[in-house]
Amino acid sequence: MRQAAIVSTARTPIGKAYRGAFNNTDGPTLGGHSLAHAIQRAGVEPGEVEDVIWGCAMPQGAQGRNIARLVALRAGLPVTVGGMTVDRQCSSGMMAIATAARTVINDGVDIMAAGGQESISLVQNEHMNQYRADDPALLAMHEHVYMPMLDTAEVVSKRYNVSREAQDEYALQSQQRTAAAQQAGYFDDEIVPLPSNMGVMDRETGEISFHDVVLDKDEGNRPETTLEGLAGLKTVRENGHITAGNASQLSDGSSACVVMEADVARSRGLQPLGYYRGTAVAGCEPDEMGIGPVFAVPKLLERNGLSMSDIGLWELNEAFAVQVIYCRDRLGIPNDRLNVNGGSIAIGHPYGMSGARMVGHALIEGRRRGVKYVVCTMCIGGGQGAASLFEVAS
């Protein structure tokens, strides 16, 4: 029986959107960097990769025209290698890995590459294509289908009574865990520094100057964070609970991996990071999209004959503290197995990258801790949840 093994992972550090190291880095270059290094780390020739499956939640502008194909070419792969872009919003990167793994298992392909990216600096806000973005007929059927993610987080907070204080406490935990992990070097095996040319605006004159920089670690973590400081932040919505401190950070970055048939990897003397075991997705009401994992995770475990206690490590994307808290408590995820090195609140959240980053990190951290199974799960814009199961290579 064919198995899909993840044999390498590589990612950029995560830069702050708009004012961070990658605010002037083109989409194909951002993605191509991590893909090239994942292939190099796997020890395969670029032409041996049959296809590149690439996640992107905003495939337009700097990330348009099939960013997967452009990333593959920018990474130095020959023109014979294909590329397909996947958009399942925040789960795009993880779904790209799942799609590549299924291709290996079901279609007889031996070597695939997968990952994801987001260049929020270059595609969001004033750069976003909003032409006829809302369909009135769809709105008549589902009035909340286009609700901004921030507002869905407020719905979850109020509907399920998750307090501002609990959200701030969780956000502090994320910052502290990430700071400790950075200090211990727990992200070092994932990250490949990316030299870039960064735009810096003078606050007084508005003039933009450009500087060559090399980012070698995620730049969003705020280790000086305190509960008092978080409590003092103004909420984004009046009388709301969500602040810049208890929500994920807008960020730029990319992450990639190589997926190989397990026997092929073994014949090459490769030691996989882990093995793909399955994915489950589920839908929920769009106005509470943050709770999607509570529907996807039970499906995943049931299909694989596992229980919550069988999972040694959980990565649940921190889109907002409120939805992590609700999903954690509803599912019964032990806090000491959840996002043990922090998450998107502290690390950053390049939408299409995060799922791929989480998979790579969970496998590396799972091996460090000696666990057998890891689950990566997240909420998805529009009202969905996704969860993937991986077995850590011993």
C-alpha cells in the first residue's frame, strides 16, 4: 500500500505586513524561496518533482496568474514541472499538502511539492480587487456569507460567552510560548533567511526609502507583552472584545515541503519527518466561522479510529484567541498539547502559508517530544473547518 511521506520542510521567516521585511518582495520570489530550499533539503533533483500544489488565499495581483506555476519557475524548477493553486482560505497551505499526498497515494506519483504563501503587503486593502465582490443573490440566501472575519470573531465571543479577559490571557500565553521557543531555537530547523529589499516610510514626510535587509526569524513576536498592556488596547469594534493584541497578525511569508512515496524515500536513504494519514473538512454557519474545527476534528478522528487522547500534539491556527479558546474547550484539547510554541497571534498569519507552516512545525516538534500523532486544524473564512492527521516518523 502506498504511503505519502513528508521528507522536508522549509519556510521563510514571517514578516510584518506593510512595514516588515517583505513589504517589497514579489509574490513568486516569496514563494520560490521556500520551495527551492525544501527541494534542496529533500536531496531531489528539481526535475524529479512532478507537480507543485500551492496554497494562496488571495490569488490576485502579485499572487495572480496561477501563483503555483510562477513559484515553481521562480524556484528554478524546469518548465516540465506543473503547478496548481489551491484556495481554501486560511487552510490553503495545508490543503495543498493534503492534495499532494493524495496524488502520491492514489495516482502513482512518487515526488510532489506543496506549500503556501501570502503577500498581504502587496494584495490586501488598497491593492485588492473589489469589483463586484458581493453577489446579491447569494446574500439573499446567506446574509452573513461575506461577513468580515473580525466580525465573526465578535459573534463567537458573544454567542459563546468567551470573555475579553480570557482572550487576553490566551494571547499572552501565545506571546510567551513563542518567545521561549525562539530563545530555545525551536523554529531554526524550519526557517531559511530571505534577503529582501524593504520599503520604509518616513512618518513626517511620507517619503519611502528602500533598504537591503536579511530577516532570519519571525519578526512579529512581542515578548514584552503583559496582561495590563493587552487589557489597555482599544477594541477594533465599539463595545467589542477583539483587539490587535488578541488576534492574529497580518503578515507575509511562505512555507513548502516535499511529499514522497514512502518506499521511494526509504530507497533513497531519506528519513521522513512524518506521514500523511488523512484530512477532514466541515462547514458551519458563516457568521461563526471560527468554530469550524469542532466539526472537522471529530470526523478526522472517527475515520482514523482514534480518540482525542491518541493525539500527542495539536496545532490550531490562532486566527483569533476567541475561536481557539472555544474550540480547545469544546473539543477537550489539553492546553499543554496545544500550540506549544505559540501561534499566529505571536508568530503571524500569512493566510495561505499558515497551514503549511503548522504541518512542518508540528512534525518537527512532535519528533522532539516523541509523540506518535499530530493534528493540524483551523477555521476557514466563509464558514468551514479543516483538520489533517500526520504520524510522526520515529
